[in-house]
Amino acid sequence: MLPNNIPFSAKAFLSVVVAAFFLWLILRIIKHLVPNMLKRSSQKAGFLRYYPVVEIIIGVIFLTYAIDYLSNSNPMIAFGLFLIALVIALWISWYYSKRYFLGIISWHYVQATW
């Protein structure tokens, strides 16, 4: 339950959730529709290779606008969303940096044993 002195706009929060759902739905439709429309397999492979990057960029842009939009209604929600985004970014960067460095270490180990 929220204290009485914190303003909370349910309309702003619900509008961001609905916009996020429709954005997700549009991106899913594009992901399944465009490869079927492409004729050559090289075009399909290129689309499927770079589409996740486009999704991430669109997601970051949407998250930035959502935080800005929600910060107008309640700074506490904006700060919470920022913390969630920061934790997710740190978790993803930790995962990929760990895989990267383990790949370097294992590659040097393979070269040293030959």
C-alpha cells in the first residue's frame, strides 16, 4: 500500500504498460512476417542476424521515453525503473564479459597445449 503523500498516476503507468505490450506485439509480428516475405536465404539470414540488435535499440529508446514519461507523474517510479534497467544492464554485461574472457582463456589454453 502506498503512503498518502506519494502521488501515483495509475493512468501513466497503465499507458506505459499498454504501449510496451503493443510494441512487443509489433516486434513479434515483424520477426515472424518479414523472413517469410524475403526470397533469398542470405537475406533471411541477414535479417535474423541483425534483428535482435534492432530490438535492443528500440527497447532502450522505449525505456528511455517511458522513464521520462513516468518521471513527470512520479519521480519514485522513474528512479525504480532506472534501477531495474541498471541491474539488467549490469547483469547482461556481466554475462557477456564472463563468456568473452573465458573464451580468451580457453583459446590460450588450447594454443598452449598444441
